Amino acid sequence: MIEVKKLDIDGKEFEGVKVFTGKVYILLIKAEKGFLGCGYFNVDVADKFDDVMAVVTGVKSFDDMLNALIVKASKQAKALGIKEGVSGKEALKLMS
């Protein structure tokens, strides 16, 4: 199952993607400059491609992602001011 959903976050539009692997849900919210991903994603790979990416863990929904704290961020995300410990919502604002 794959779900694609438009998300309104403080008046800005983002795109959420939810994929069920058969065991877990992979979650991603795409912003203009990068994306917020669940713990399934690897920041080291994002760094190889100079992608802006931040990771939150322990999430099962898009709302969970917005409220969770960033546990890891790519170098390009850090350059935008995204740090470990900020909320997913704040990280997305910095990516928009």
C-alpha cells in the first residue's frame, strides 16, 4: 500500500508519502528544499548526494512526524539551521 497526501502545515503545502512494506510503514514528508523522513532513512546516503534530510524516529503517522524531535540531520540540513532536538514541524519550515 502506498498513500500520498497533501499536508497543510501553517499555510504551506507539503507532500506526505506513506509506504507499507508488509512489516512497517515508511514515512516521508517532502518540502521545497528537502524532506523529513522516518528512521528507515539513512542520513549518510543523503550526505553522499548533498540532499537536505532530517530524521525522526518512533513515528507511525504524519502528525507523529511533526511533533517528534530530529535525531539526525544531513550536512545540507544542518546548513539550513536544522539541528538534532528541533521538532519535525520546525525542520520542515526551514526546508520550505
